[in-house]
Amino acid sequence: MRGILASSIGVTCAAALALPLAPPAAASVSSVSSAGTPAPVADVATRTVGTAGARTGARADVPGSTQSLPLRPLTRDRASGAVLGLTPRTVRTFSLLGVVWEDPSVDLHGRVQVRTRAASTGDWTDWQDVETHYTQHGADPDSSEAASGKARGATAPLWVGESDGVEVRVLPEPDAGEPEDVDPVGTGSDEGASGGEGAGEVSTLPAGMRLDLVDPGEAEPGESAGGAEPQAEPGESAGGAETQAEPGESGGPEPQAEPGESAEGAEGAEGAEPAEGAEVPRTGVMTAAAKAASAANSALVPLGATQIPSLTAEETREELVALRGTGLTEQQQAKPYIGPRPSIVTRRGWGADESLREKSFVYTSKVKAAFVHHTASGNSYSCSQAPSLIRGFYRYHTKSLGWRDIGYNFLVDKCGRIYEGRAGGVAKPVKGAHTMGFNSKTTGIAVIGSYGSKKPSSKAVKAVARLTAWKLGLHGMNPKKKTSLTSGGGNLYAKGKKVKMKVISGHRDGFNTSCPGGKLHKKLGSVRSKAAGYQGR
């Protein structure tokens, strides 16, 4: 069983940024060649995973790449106590990072801190903490996804914005309590030291530790999520962006949930284009894999759609009755308990490279509960950047962690936009990799950001309520009730144990973790009440 020490809970997800004196300027960064091979870069040794093609103007021909740099022993710096890391260096441009290691069953008992250099200004950030306890997001222990031999341990991904320099330090856990605050000063510069003070602690850290730097790929300038932002409740703050009411457009009938846990084939192919803005529909030939992912929503929208439009409450109920009319009583046909379908940005809308995921789709039998998460990736993003973050998470989950697809079923940004996550169809019971031990008969919703000390926006809370009211309503579940789930194994409940769980739960309710952050977890009562109201209960 993969355990997370209680003492590890609550590690800071993102620290405030400051701008210290930068290290000496490093060599300029070269772009990736059109052949997919990185051009030589001074002062950096990298191994590229899934390297992308060349950029043309403001566009990327293919969406993104990953640079991997092994972490090495450092001569311990008295101020920080770091024993492993990387000294300051120039790298190819990236926007998201994380530390990865070989064995997913091994926990990192230590503190990872990074600082990065902004590509636009050349300024270095202060040290930031990376959330180290991320292995609890993942497939159930005995699932085929976990047993594939591809999975790796990793920290949470951290969004840092477009950067071209990086420095890393790993500090051993000082004691059984919370990691002590560290004075943010530079580490020693003797990289590659095999001895010296602190060298002994390196052996207690996970083997094969490396830093993965993710370029999520570029979209058009002013990248949009592919749709208008949801309308705010009366008196709700703007949350940093203007909003519009969602259109009351009608879609096709929703597909029923698959009858049991199953896999559905989908042809694999090369990558898809990055996401486009709302005003400019995406063009170009769709690959077989992109067609398969889009076709999973074909009962709701045409092939290639970038957004699934919202429906009014009445339209959603009519759609549900038309879909399941023969199986409903007269009373249920008159007023089924389901919330209005919210607008959802599709995978094509946020620019998924469908060649990164496994070809097939895996389903669970139904959806009895929703687990709410945060991505622990920091809050320093604009809503227009959310598609880039999701492309980064997707590449990190598949190429760095070895998962079959992005782990979450849905994602929500701080402006309240909802995005399709794992492929297989938003109305179908797609089996995710989000809450270890409880991925069967559930759906996973991640709010983009870190919410241990920062409150989620009211728009994000509303969006989670709207999404759960619809998704759980498809399966007749009451957001204010509890349901019975069987654990697939974890650090709170042994495999096979039946657990009474709230229909809308936080990740920490099924696993010993700080996710979804204390501030977001406290909002789940409001989410349950709102979701029930949307369902007409």
C-alpha cells in the first residue's frame, strides 16, 4: 500500500514570488529543430521526451515537448541544507515543471524548491515550494494502468509561466513534523559532488530523480478556452475577468453510461493542433485519434467541436427523458432530478495532442460520486492561459508519470470555465486516475490552482456545483446524500472495504492527503447545496 505520512500533509503548494539578484546571465536558448531534435544549447544537458517540431511565428506546429534533467548531489549549503538539485542553468523555453523518479510506490520525504528565470524579462523568481505529495493522484493499485510498468513517482506540476532558466534544490525532511522555513538564499554551486556534507542523505531520496520541464505548446495570441465565461451569480465578483451568460443552445441526446467496466477501441495517430481562440474555429485535418476522442461526444455535438454548449434546465430534462424514457416512471419523466448541462470545452478546444494518450477508452459501470481536487500548480495564471496549463498537465501525466491519459475527468479554471479531461465522452462514465482507491464508479474534478491558503473563486465553486449537478444527475445521484463505495486500496481504507462517502467529496476524504486544499474543501458544503438546487431538489 502506498502511504503518505500524516506529517507530510499541508506542504505549501505555491509560495509568493519575489525577484532576487539573478545569477550570471546564461547563454541564449535555441529553439527545437524542425526534425524534432533539440538544437545545441550551451550550459545544459537534456534528454528530450516527445520533442515537438519547430514553431512558426506565433504558432507551434505540434503542441509541446518535455526536457528531462537528472538531479545531482550538491555540496550542502549551510543556509538551505540542500543535498540534491541543479545549479542555475539556461534551458529551452518551458512553462511547467515537476520532479519525477522511478518507483511510484516510493514517497519523497523531503522538500523540493525551484526558482526560474522569466523568458520575457530575464528576472529570476524567489524560491518556490513544489507540492511533493502527488502519488495519491493516480490509478488504483491493482488496475491495468498502475500495473503497466510505465508509471513513475512525481511531485505535483508547478506552473511558472514562460521561462528559460531554472535552479532546483531538494532538502531532506528535517524531522517528523512540518518542514521548517528556509531562508531563500542561493545553494552551493558545486554540482555533481559525490561526497561532502549532505551526500549521505541523497541515498534516502527516491532513485532516479529528475526535473521535467514541460513546454505545453503555443496557440494563437490571446488564447481562449473556446467559449464565453459562465454568468456570475447576482452580487458575485468578476474574479479578474468579465463574464457573459452561457447560451441556451440545444445539443443532441446524451449517450447512456456503459453497462460495465470496459475498454472501447480508438485508433491511435499523430498529434493534433493546439487550441484556438473562440472567434477562430480550429481547422485542418483531424487525425484518427482526434476523431476518436471527438466522436465520444458525437451524441452531444458535431465531430470536431471545440465546445459543448450549455442547455437550460428544461432542455436538459427533455434530453434525459428522450434518452431514457422507457426506463423512467411517469413521475421521473415529469421531473427528473438533473441540473442544466453546463458549457464544456472539449479536448479539441484546449488543444489535446491525442497521440500522447493510450488508444482505448476505459469505463466504469456508473458514477456514484464526484471527488474534488486542486492541481496544486499555483495560482499565478490568467484564465486565458488555462488551456496551456491543461496541455501541460496532460503531457506531464502521460509522458512524465506514464499514465494512459490526463488523470482528471474534468478541470475548472478560476473564471468558472469547465474543460473535458480524460478522453471517452463527457456524458459517459470514464474511469479516471485521480483518487487512488476510488476511481471506480466516480468522476474526478480538478480546480486549477492551489487552495491550501487561498480561497477558490466563487465562479469556480459555482462551476463545480453546476458540473456535479449535471454529471451526477445523469446517474440519479443526490448531491446532498452519501453513497457506498468499495476501496481499491489506499492509505485510509484497505482494499475491499466498503465505505460510506458523501456523493460530493474532497480527495482527502478518500485518501490521506492535503488535496483539494483546506480552503477549497471548506467550500464543498456550498457545492453540495448549490448542486442539489440546480437539480431541483
